[in-house]
Amino acid sequence: MTLLLALVGIIGISASGPIIAAFPGVPVLSMAFWRNGAAAAVLSVPALRKNSRVYLAMTKREWVFTGIAGLALALHFVCFMYSMRLTSVAAGTALVCIQGVWIAVFQVMRGVQYRTKVFIGMAVSLGGAILITGFDMGLSSEALLGDVLALAGGVLAAVYTLAGSVARRTMATATYASSCYAITALALLLLCFATGMPIWGFDAHGWLGIILLTLCAQIFGHTAMNHLLNVLGPLTVSTLILLEIPGAALLAALFLGQVVSMATYAGLLVILVGLALVIRGQAQPKTRE
């Protein structure tokens, strides 16, 4: 079941880039608002069906960490989506997906000790990502800004994952995800109003893109990963997200006709090897006394 959820989550988040590329008619902030708002509405149904007072029953601690995760996710979307317009997709995706490095740094600062095998696995996985993307960071001022935004997006994704892992200890997946996405949607709605971005009036093609992004990337992708936080832990989940890089390339080849290089297949294999090392290295995590 865990393997199936991981596969669904990887395919879901991998679909994000190709879908955004295939539907350029909707502004990125508007698309991010709708994907989160619609997902929150959908996932609130099973949460309320199970307990009609579930949101009123949330503790202050749960709201705090869910709020941190939601705001971090909103800012992550802003940084990531705008970086895609300024730098290359390869460099931007690679810089965002190294969130596992930031999670490891944050965890070590909190006193968590990892075995050497974990760090070797992370290095191997990052090597696979670099093999795929070439880490072609741009030299122009515009591309450099895009790279910085992508890097910030990775840090924010790490904060989102870590805060979510704390909230998920006592919250069901649907309750946490719907609450987090609602906070994210509210933050993005305010940003849309502040920047004058339209949230309505798109053509049928634009709405189709929003629906696909909501179903694939948000409901299936992010929600599956949020569920796995309690099962695999934040570092393993963040390492899994590296598979978004080859996954997005393969989906773009399948649906957009883009060519997949041999480096993508080789990088996919390298990432999987690194992921296996990360998982095995965390089998008995150490914590400082």
C-alpha cells in the first residue's frame, strides 16, 4: 500500500510542470489558488463526514503547525512558479527538489542524528538529479533571479514538509490536507488581489488545466505525500520528491512530445539507488540524548 501511494504521489507531483506548461493561459498565482482551494473543498468532505466538528476540535498546536505549513506552501508555489518563467525548467526543478538537503540541515539543528548511509544516499540521489538536469544555472541577471527563487522554493518546501510532519502526528490525512490547502489558498487569494491577478473569466481550456492540476498534482500528488509523512518520515518523503525530475520529463515526453534523453533514464536509476540508501539508513534513526 505504501509503495502504491508513493507511486501515485510521484506521478501526481510530476504532472505539475507539464500541466502548467500545457496551459499557459492562466496566471500562475491564479492557478495555484484554485488548485489549493478546490482540493481543500474536496478533501473537507470525507473529513466532515467522519466528524462534523473535526475542525473545531483541532488543538492550538495543530493549527499552528498546519498554518506554518500552509503559508510555507503558498510562498513555495509563488517562488517555484515564477522561477519557471525566469530560469530554465531543468535548473529550477533541480534547485527546488533538493529540499531534502534543507530538511537534513533543519533536523540536525534539532538534534537528530543520521547514519552515514543516509548522507551517502542523499548525495547519490542529488547526483542523479544533476545527471538529468545538468544543473544548467543561467548567467543572466534574470536567470540568476529565477535560480534564487527556485532555491528559496526548496527551502520553503522543506519548511512545509517538516511542519506538516509535526501536525500529521495527531491529525488524519484529509483533515490536515484540507486545512493546510485552505490556508494556502487564502494566502494566494490575498496575493492575487494585491497583484491584480484575475481569479475568474478563464476560457474552457484554462479551466481544464486548473481541474487537471488540482486532481493530479494537488489531490493525488501532495495529499499522497502528506499521508506518507507519518509512514516514511519527512527526509524520505523529500528524497522521493527527487523522482519528480525524471517523472516530469517522462510525462512531458508522453503528452507534450518532448524528447527524453538517456541521461534521464540513467539519472532515474541513480536516484532510486540513493533513495534505497536513505530509507535503509533511517531504519533505526539516532537521536541525541
